[in-house]
Amino acid sequence: MKILDMLKDNIKQPIWINADILTGPGGIAKPVDAREFLQTVSLFFPDVTLSLGWTTGWLPGQKNEGYSWEMAREMAEICNTLSQQVTFPVRAALVRQSWPVLQWLLQTSDRYSLTVWAGKDDIYSVEDLLYIREHSREHQIFYDLFEPHKSQFRDTVDQKFEKQLS
């Protein structure tokens, strides 16, 4: 934070600062202390977008639990007193099965969005990404994906858009 603070006068784009502050589905890593993280960020950068997530784990070929109502409620409780924009990074391989929970979380504030991210070896479908896109407001969903999923998703979205225009 001190280094970023020294550079802030030269930064011309929006800043997002990320930390996994809660344990999420399959998460075994220790989350960052939410209170300490939020206090530190607010001290140096009170107007940044906060990217607040859950530690997660995912294993191919196994039943991987999604984000639970308890996880979403705990995140909402932490974030409801914040004034900043907040994006919740959520794992692409867990998003579709968690959609009712995540949709509820998005609806609790106009300041919230999702950043759908993927591990390099995660298995998920473009259809799952399209489902999320089609069932939310476009400005509330961001994507951080590896190839080839990134191109497949972009191409499919472009094709659907072209069909709508014709």
C-alpha cells in the first residue's frame, strides 16, 4: 500500500484492490483479516474499488460445492457499511450452481458487481458464463478468463449480438 501510495499521482486508470477475506467453497487457504484490510485500504485509498472474495478450492471430477447462503450473508454483512464500489471475485467453475445466492448478493446494493475468474485448469462451460450474463445487468459482471475460454465466450457473445441486430 505504501508503494502504491507513492505512485498514485501517476496512475490514470481506476484502481481495484483485492483480497480474499472469507473462506469460500473448498477453500483451505487462510483469508486476509477483513477488518485490518479494509482499514488499511481506506486509509490510503478511500475511493478505490474493493475486490473482496472468498478463498476457494476446486477439484476436477469431484462434486465441488458452490457459494452458500451463509457465505453471501457474511460478505453482505461486512460490505453493507462500506461506501466504495465492491466487486466480488467468484470462481467460474462454481458460479452457475451458486447463481441464486450470487444474484441475491448483487441485488443487496447498486455498488456491487461480480468478477468471474477461472483457474488455469478449471473446467466450466461457456454456457454457464452466458447464463450469468443473460440473468444480470451487464455493468455488474466482469470476466477474468484464460484462453481458450476467453475467446470462446467473446465469440459466442458476438454471435448472439449479431443475431439480435439482424
